[in-house]
Amino acid sequence: MSRVSARRYELVFSDEAGSAQDVVVVERTDAKGPGGHPVYADPTGIIRAEIAEIGDRAEVRILASGGHQQAPHAVEAHALPDAAA
């Protein structure tokens, strides 16, 4: 039986030195990524990530949403509680 993924994550993007630079909240979409895991996106659709929950951690793969994007050096994903309806 597969585990249900969180609906929202906070993505923390860090630079080469490991200093936190940007935090973006993403929500699960209906799409699946290349690895078969749920795709999450920010409200603008610019930040898209496939997130796989492995044990007690989340593995993140940032997906290109347009040209000239560069893969970030480090991204951490932290599950957030579902937003109130």
C-alpha cells in the first residue's frame, strides 16, 4: 500500500555555500514527473518539482518550466500541513 504524499511543501533553495537564499511553497498538481512521483508547482508555475517521499525525507528533482533555467545547487523539501479549505 503506497503512502499518500503531502499536498504542500516548502522548498528551500541554497547557494553553493549552503546558505538559505529563497523559500517557495509548492502544491501538488495532477501531473507525474519522469520518476513517476507527484509534481508540485508554485502559484506562478515557474517552480515545478517532482518530490518523492523516501522514508522520513523528501527527495526533490526540479523540473524545467522554461528556457534558460539552471538547476539549483541544493534544494530541501519540508512537508507543510494542508491549507484550510
